[in-house]
Amino acid sequence: MSYKTKTLPKVSLADLPDLITIREVASLLRVSSLTIKRWGKKGKLPAIRINSRGDRRYKKSVVLKLLGEVTEE
């Protein structure tokens, strides 16, 4: 039996805008999108809700802090 696994596109920090999607954050942190949503609910990674659907976006600076990289704002 063979299993198909989803491969996430490789994301470069330099190419990312200031607000990034769940999928991009998950790819950077090498976790699932569901984990990112859970971290948001726990306050570990706060989300910004956009549009009427409530799509989540994350500040690039917050994600970099979670990665342990120093950023200047």
C-alpha cells in the first residue's frame, strides 16, 4: 500500500510579505496547519483575522521571533 503525502512548497523568508498565511507559516516551522491554528488559540502565535470569512494571517516578525531569529522593527 502506498501513501501519498502532501509536500508543502518551500518558503523563503526574504520573499514573504509582512502578513503571511497559515500554509506559509506551517511550511516555515515544519508543522501542520492545524498546529498553527492550535497555537493561535493558545496565544502562542496570535493571528490577524482578515475579510468576512475570517481568514488568518500572521505577522512575519512574530513568526521570526518564534523561530528565534532577531528582527528590527
